[in-house]
Amino acid sequence: MKTFTSTSTEPYDRHFYIVTYEDGRTYTYDDYELVRLHYFQQADTTGSKVTVMDKQQYNHSATKGFK
């Protein structure tokens, strides 16, 4: 049996999620558990989709700025 250990205690935040319905409604979530909660609370999810988007990471401390 393989075991895995956590290498970080920081929250996982590489993605955000967009729930889209055929009637034009959209909902955006930063946490997948909130997407699941949204889905389970809906009476009808026919024709809906979840798009997983990569967050763009930008390290401001690495910028040099203007001279």
C-alpha cells in the first residue's frame, strides 16, 4: 500500500471554476468544494458545465520596477 504525505499546509489554489448553464447563468468559485455544494443544491443541472481554469500566478516581489 502506498502512502502519501503532505508537502505543504497552504491551501491549494491553482485553479478556479466556472459553472455555466444554457440559460446564460454563470457562477465562479475558487474552491472545488463550493462547486460541489452548488451542484448538490440545484434541482436541475441538465445542460450545465464546469470549466476548470488555471489561475495566473504572478510574483510581485520578483519584479524589478523602473529605474
